[in-house]
Amino acid sequence: MPTILALKLVDATEDRQEELIRNQGQHARAIDHFTKNIGNIETVDQLMDDPELYAFVMRAYDLEDQIFGKAMMEKILKSNIEEDDALVNKLTDTRFKELYNGLGFGTDGEGNTNTISATWQEEMVARYVDRQFVNAQSEENDTLGSILEFRRKIETIEKPLDILKNETLTEFFQVALGLPKELSGLDIDRQIEILNQKFDFEDLKDPEEINRLVVRYAAIKDATEGVSQIETGATILMQSAVDTSTNLLSAVIDISTIRNVNTTYWSR
């Protein structure tokens, strides 16, 4: 299924799909255990001593691939974020800092009061359910998953570095802006310079511009990955060219040749 069509379907059924996730056996049990026990957790050590609670919050922050690294996670959550050399500040993967801030443990991993808040608990459950939803879509269609990830991260993007710290966002913008993936091999300052040249980050406040990025990304990915039938019949002209500013052989994508693409913004 063309990604644009899949996105429309997902947007139309998202609430229903998330409700199904909440009621699905393993997720329903995980949510029930979380809501019944998280209010008793005041320290990182207590969280680590409950494997189900620990796994729940890790999955809520898309860190399932790090669940078995408990020793490192304990060090991260017991970091003092006010110290520049704290482990949580040294890691470039933004998921770790999001988890740290979201859980709200104090210095040395003690004194958490978030866990007794019903509002906080509801937000954590919603985050967990939404992450399962996004991951399920990604398994079916990587391109669709990247779009959903982009839309969920928009509010956190203010500058190029916010993109470059996230692998999915980096790939999304490289494709949508017609930049070669080899760009990631350049010095970080040069990458930042190129992104600033190619894109005005103030445009992320404009829903129409957000939609244009999504449509470009979907059309280009579908075309380059061999999707045989794109909903709008869009075509993409690709030509080889040498980017003299970076000395890279890149595929320059003429976005203006994507014709008749439906640019209606699908509000969430």
C-alpha cells in the first residue's frame, strides 16, 4: 500500500487501534501492574527491583532494546543532570534524557514524587500505548513509522542538532530535503550548516509545511524503494550530480517534478 494511503488509514483508525492495544492481553496486564504498583516507587533501586515496572517504563520511552542493560540504566537514572560530566548528559541518544526527565528521580535516584500522581500515571500509560502503536506501524511499513515518529517529535525540534541527535529524524530530513545519506559522515558543524541552508526551522510551526515534508518523504521513499503504485501517480526525477560544497556524489532530487501530489494536511 502506498505510504500516503496508509497514513490516511492510520490517522482515521488511530484511536480505535490504541484502544485495542490497551485491551490486548499482554499490554492490559502490563498496564494493570503499572497502575497498581508504580505509586509505591520512590527510588531507582525500587524501580529496578520490579522487572515488570522497569520494562514498562523502558518500553514507554522506546528503550526496549536497552532493557537488559540494567547496570547502565541505573547509572543514568542516578545521574545528577546538573553536572556536565554526568552519564545522562554524555549520551547523544535523546531517549535516555527523555526517560530521565520523564521519570523525575532526584539526585542519586531518590525522592520521586511523580509516581503518586494519577495524572503522571495516566500520561505514562498513554505514552506506553502510543509507543506500541507506532512500533506496530513501523513493523508493517518503515516509511510510515518514520513519518509518525517525525510528527511526534516536531515540538522538540528547534535547531539542526535536535535532528542530528535522532537517527530517524536525520534520515527523514535527509530524504525530504533531497540530501545524500553520506552527509552523516561530515563534521557535525558542516551538517548543521547545510541543514540551516536547506531548511528554515521556523517552518515547523506551519502545519502546511509539515504536511509538505511528509508528502515529499513518502513519495520519494515509495519511489526509491520500489512501491509500484503511488496513490497520486507522482513521479520523481533523479539525476546524478556532484555537490561541490561537500565534494560528495549525491542524488539530487527535483521535488518540483512530483506532480499532482495531494497536499491536504491530515490533522491529528
